[in-house]
Amino acid sequence: MSSNTLRLQLDIAQYLGASSAFEYVPIICEYRDEQPGDALFDDYVLKHLKGELPKNGKFGLCVVIGTPESVTTSPNAPGPIENFSIMLQVIENKGTNRAPNTGTGVRADDLYELVKRLLHLHSHDGQHDLIVTKGEQDMGLPAHLRGFIINVESKAHSLIPIARVDLPRIAIADPNMTITCTTAGAVIYWTHDGSFPSPANAAAAAYAGAVDVHDLPSGTLLRAAAYLEPWRGSDCAFKDI
């Protein structure tokens, strides 16, 4: 399991667990089933529901957070920020949960509605908004259990492009070359060997004023790009002489 999916499960569990409704209701992350030595996952859940593993002395109701699945809006390429879909289950053993002395005091129906409200539009990391996409009764449980399924997706915020420096303009009035950029404060780098003009290129020179290109051979390719932190560098301008 990737660290992203594990962190998402734990973040959701800790966020939900802060509510007083979970004083006696355990939150079980499905990843436990993948750890050596654990009981079968279904048995682990049932131990909580039957009272073999009570929380604060009470039992009969739990929430299960499934293993997140990675999704992307682009079918053939990963997205710039990973999105997830995740299923949660609210499971109640009515016989034990509604017992007057040992039950949790919370009904599955009420917890189901609370979990939906808590998770919808919650951002667990400042990058993903949790969206509740579906909620329904779980009809696949044994007759003595009652439960609900909540489907959640983590929607990544749209990436806001970093501003880009304007494209510089190369002009030649024989024998002088001038380069201008309309972005105030931008530093222009230029090359005449065809290489990319950037501060990291030893062959690139910072433009400081008109340059005599009279001695450059015909057909020389001039290239220029402008930079200003924290913006993105400009596209590359070029001109043949």
C-alpha cells in the first residue's frame, strides 16, 4: 500500500474519531488485514460487534474505512495530483449495540448520516476535497447485522498555473542585436550556438545591452529566454542571422 493511501485512511479515521459520536465506536482501517499475524478482516470486525474487542467498555457498532483506490480524470495518463475513491461502511449488530448497558448508544442510521456530513467537502491535506458521491443501505450483510455504505472521492483542486514571463523579442539593426522583454525586472539570457538559453547553460550570456553580431557567420541561430523568480521562464524566442 502506498504511503498516500495509508495516510488518507489514517487522516479520515483521526478526523472522524474527534467527534464525540465515536467515544464507543471503533474506526477500523482495512489495511490491517494486510499485516502479518492479523486475524481475517471480517473476523476482526465481528470481534468489535460481538464485544470481544470493546471500545471504552461498549460495543455493537463500528465504521470500516476501505482501502483507497487511485483514480485519474485522464484515462491514459496519471493526473498531476493523485485522486482517490474510497468506501466506508457503517456496521451495526443490533442485538448488542442496542443493549442498555453495553451498547454504544448510537444507531447505525444516525452515524451514517453524521459520517456523510462530516466528510463531505472536508479537505484533509489542503489539496484534496472529499466528496460524498453515494450513500446506501448495505444489503449484503447477514440478517443480524445492519449497515450502510458511503462512497467518497477525493477531488484534487485544479492546478493554478504559475505565471510565465513574457516572450522576449529579438531585433537586429545591423550590426547590433537588441533583446527586449515586457515583463519588468526579467533577466534575459541568449545564445548563438543553438543551445537553450538559461542561467544553467554556461554557453548562455545574460543580456546587458545591444550586442554587435557583425562577426557571427550567416545562418547563426540566436535564441533568447527571460526569467524572473518565482515565475516560470518564458518560451524561447529565436532569430536567424
